[in-house]
Amino acid sequence: MTDKRLTVILYGCDRNTWRGGPLDLSVTDIFAQGGPRRLYEGRSEAATMELKLELPFDAGQVYGFLFEAPGHRPAWQLIRRPDFLRSGGQVEVDDIVLRLMLLPDSPGTTDLPDGYGRLKTLASPFTSETGVSAETYQGLDLAAKMAFLNIEAKLRETMLDGTPLISFVKGVTRVAVDRVFVLFDPVLKSRMPRAGEFGGAPGHKAPKNSGLPDHPDSWKHGRFAEGNVQLSFSKEAAPLGGVTTPVHSADVDIDLGKGLAHVTEWLDNHVFKPGQKTNQALVYGLLYAQGILPRYTLDPSPATTRSVAPMLTLKRVKATKARSARNRAATPTAKRKPTRRAAAPRARRRKRVS
């Protein structure tokens, strides 16, 4: 058994360090015989903690780490041996850093309407002439707005042979509460069978009355144990959605780890609420843990991330004559001016008017 170490930093949904009180934490063996089995539990008063894991990682084990606080969805992460591998799996490290987010049960969304403008500033293809208009975006319900921004960020940060997936986007035809229907350059689909970090997955039927084709050819990213993007393509490429050249329609969504055996049971018992579609706030938290920042923030619960220290404002220091003189003296090539001799006290007295 090799000891592994985790450094865990907890944040609120506004991306500031958690200050909302003590956190309950637990570790569960997801693949234990007979079903998920809790191994450890405890409590932390600090938002940053170091955990020493005396756990085996030699037989495909998956461990669920859960950090809970009242009034919030748990921050969670699935840990496997591949999470400790670097350099294409050639080097194994003994420690990793997790940056996890605690989301209120019902987070505020006051920043969500401004997300579209930020994508427009980035010249995102999601907001191009063949993408989604500002008026259409503002008419979406909250979950669909979040899905739109979450998936755009995921495509922007997911690479295929060093090229971000967003660069293959030619347009957007439809936005749902848990997925976006994207038009891709046909080059992308042709490269998917050879993409090392993507594996085959079940495809999807077209939404009813959408006018879109079925999407039977599907691949899912496999870098993470959860929060991977899945791309399900149409069989044939054709002009669509205002794009005059042939494109593939694709059903794009982000999963929450339900593709792993027994993970569904653990997630349903501890993270999800029965009967809900993919919760986009949870997706937002997963993206943050992956180092991906969608172009919006969520409102935290009161006093969960507010700093207890006063805000410090720093002012630029102007160079004084004395400082400038010291700087010139410290420079070897600087020419020093001759020192001006001060007038004698007696001379000053003669100038006085009696």
C-alpha cells in the first residue's frame, strides 16, 4: 500500500475561500464488495486541509470524497489511481491538490444575464451569427443559460491533440436545460476515432419536433472520473442552421460520473435529488475543480465566503528625492552630480533685513 496525500481547498460559489463554519468530511470506497462502504469520517474547522490516504490504489479502486456544510450541496470528488499519473501515465506522483466548491442548495444567479456579453467579448462562436443571439439567450430559463455557459467553457478548455474543441464550432442550433446542440466542422468527427482521451459511448436520438437529425455516433472524454464532455454526432454532414457549408450536428453534454458502476448509487444518496436532470450548478462546481471557469459566478449564501479581515487598499509609492538619489548612487554607470555646498550660517545672517 502506497501512501497518497491530498491537499484540499474549499471555496464558496463566488470563488472565494469558504468561511461558512465547520465541514463534515467522509471517504467512501465506491467499489467495495456489497456496494459503497464508508471508510473514514471527520470534521474540519479549516477550509484548507491535508489528508494522508492509507488506501490501496492497485486494483481499480474509486474513492468518493465528500465535504458537507448545512444549507449546501456537498463538494465532492472521485479519486482513482489515474489522478496521480502525469506525463501521459509514465510518472506517478504521491500528492494532488483539490480545489472544490460548496454550492448553496439554491444559489443566486444575479450575474448570469451578463455571461452572454462576456462570451461576445471573447468572440465565442456560441455568440456568432450562426450561434445564439442575445435576445434568445436572455429568453432561456436559468438552467439552460447555465448549460450554455458551462458547455462553452468546457469546449474551450478541452483539447484534441492540442487544439481546443471550441475552435471546431461553426454554430449553435438549440439550447436545452442540460445540453447544447452544436454545429461542428466535419474535421472534428473524422478525428474522434483516433483521439486517445476519448472513448466510444451510446448516441442520442434527436429531440422531438427539433428538425435536427439523430446523433448516433458518440464519444466521451475520459480524462476525469466525473464531469467529462460527451459529443454525439449526426451520421452525415450537411448545411444546417444557417451554415452554408456541410457541418455535423452534435448533441453536447457534461456527465456527472454516472458512467461508473456503483457511482450512481453513491451520487443519488449523497449529492443529487431524485428525479432531477443534470444540475448545472453541480456541473459548475465540477468545472471549477477541473480549473475551468465559466464566464459567470453564482451568489453565495450570506457570510459563507466573506473575509473576516478588513480590506486593504495599497497605494503606489512615489519616488522621493532622497530615494532617487540612493537609486542613482546604487547604479554603477550613473554620473553623480557634484554636491552643492550649503551656505554658511554667517552668510545667511548678513542677508537679513534689520
